[in-house]
Amino acid sequence: MDIIIGAGISGLSYAAASQGDYLIIEQEDRIGGYCKTIKQEGFVWDYSGHFFHFQHPEIRDYVMERIAADEMLNVEKHTQIYYADRLVDFPFQMNIHQLPQEEFIDCLYDLFTISPTAENDLHSFKSMLYAKFGRSIAEKFLIPYNTKLYATDLDKLDIDAMGRFFPYADREQIVRNFRHPETRSYNASFLYPKEGCERIVKSIASHVDPARIALGETVSSIDTATHTVYTSRRTLHYDRLISTMPLPRLLESCSIAVPEGIYTWNKVLVFNLGFDRKGKETRNCWIYFPQRDLVFYRVGFYDNIIGQDRMSLYVEIGFPQKQANLNIAELREQTLDDLQRVGIVAPDQQLVAEHHVVMNPAYVHITKQSEADKQQRFAQLAESQVYSIGRYGEWKYCSLEDNIFDAFALAKRLATR
């Protein structure tokens, strides 16, 4: 029997594609992992912004098979950056011509005077930003924003920490964009269910036997030698173990020692806020905030995405992994003050509904050390028929569709053995 740890999108996808006997162990009392939807006072919020950019037609068809066409919205993405008291189109490096003149000149000059040897010293994500875009573009947006997002020193991250999701652009593309804006990207549009991202989870879960999902059960430890899982309720034996828990937690559960500091991450506090009426921002899906004196790094607008007549926000704040005891009440007040300060919320708008959640982990820190170590651990785990999947299980930056695709691929590969 396959034991699957976690009833999030990866665990459910593996179970849906499985051709054998399985049991899903989920520590929470509800499926979905981070893809949960909150409905309150007529507002629809997710744990955070989860949008679907399907690259594989077969995955899209599978997910959409049990969702009616009128349940889904096809949204043209529009996002901007709050910079120097104005909004600049995203990505920053493609739209430097929208900056104040002197800053535009600084960016352009630095872009065209990058040292020819800069790419010989690509040792970190930060060094890549300087080498690809020059000092001004890096320091005006790319470094401060990503430092807020990851809540860490970017010199610690691998050059390719964001993979295909980082919006690279060469000089010719940047200059061409001055006259002919280029809006295409991997996520120029996205699908989003009117009832929130959990609708996608339920579509996948409809292929899974609910009797094989054990909710409210926590994995205590795993004995890989005897293929035994100890939970808060019982002892289970597996033929194969499919884990979606964060990789360092899996390794700890298996009593596999890892040097301290190999696997690090940030955590994100999300405030979901509903107001009594629309605000002045009626176009953007979300806005990025690189400023160090603003508490949040991104604010999203569900009302613009879903088409609601009251402002509905998600607000994201990043923190280091080891920062404990977040003062939620204080951070809430700071968030509301900063939302007024940047003009998103008017003084006379009334907050009528709210929700918050701390995602921990949120964004994993991909480093040379973590990349090297995880390959060794995957090989070690596979010898005991243990497989780690999902964003946190594989310790990578990926999309929700990637999680589904990878889970299906693993199920197919294991079925042939």
C-alpha cells in the first residue's frame, strides 16, 4: 500500500493518478493544504493568491473536466509596481522608461555599462541581478523587493533560485519595450475559480476515494528500515511512502541528520481584508511594493479579479524563518495605516471583514548547498521507497500546475515497477 502524507494539491494528485491501494494521512481537519478558500461576509479569499497558469493542455483538461465553464474566470493579468509615488508597469526592468527622467537615465546608463567580466562572478542571486541588469535596476527594485519577499540576504540564494519564473530581459528587449510594450509572459493571463482556488482542489479530490483520506492525523515518525509510519493514532506499514511535507521535516521524521542551515525559508503573514465599498484601484490584479518602510511586499485585489463591488484584498508580509512571536494586532494596524498611506484605502472606507493566516514555510530558499544536499537525500530516501514531492517536498520554486504534473509523473513511473 502507498501511504501519502498530506492532502494538499500534490498528495491528492498522486492519489488521483494512483493505480493501486493508498491511504492519505492529513494532519489538518480539511483537505487543500495552502490551497484553502475562506468565505466570509460575501468575500472570497484564499490563504494567499493562488492563480492557475496552465502550460500543459492535458493537466488543464483533467482539472477542468469536473468544473463547469461558468465557474471559471479567464483573467487578463495586469500588475504594477508602486515606485516613487507612482505606478510603474511590471516587470520593472522592462519599464524603466516610466521612471522619473533622472532615474531612467541612471538605469539605462548602468544597463549599458555593465562590466564585461561581471558574468564571470555569478555566485549568487544578487550577483546575477547586478550582472544582468546593472546597479540602478538592481538596487531600485529587484534587490529591495526580493529581499522583502524572501526575508533573507539575496547573496545566500542560488543564481537560479526562481527558475523560469524570474522575468529575464536583455538590453534589446528592454529598449524595444520603450515603443512597443511587450506584455506576453508565462502568466499573461490566468484562470481563477469564482469560488476561490479550493474549487480546483475539489476537482482533483473528486477522483480520490474519500474513505482513503484520514483527516486530523499527524505523522510522528518514520522507520525507513521497516517501512513503518507512526502517527498520532496508529502504526502503519507501507510499500511506498509519498510525502508532501516540507523536506527538512521529512528528513527529521526519518531520523536523517542534516547540517544546520542547509534548508532555510521565510514565512509569510497574509491579511485578507474586506471593505464596505470599492477603492480607487480598479484595474490591477496585484501591486508590488519594494519600499523598506512599507510593511507589505504585495497587495492583491480579489475584487478586480472576481468582479466584486466591494474592495477585497490580500496583503502579504514576509518574515525570516526564525522570527518568532509575530504581533498580529500591531502588524494589522501597521498594514491598515500603510494601505492608506499609499492610497489603496481611503480614510472613510470601513473594514467589514477580515482573516489572517501565517504560511510557514512560504518561500523556500534555494541555495547551492540545499540543491546539492537534496539530490543526495532523494537518492537515500528512494532506497527505502520514500518519495518527496510538491513545492516543499521537492524544495523548489514551482507553480500549482507543476505540482500536479510532477505527482502524475511519479504515479505513472512507479506504476511500471
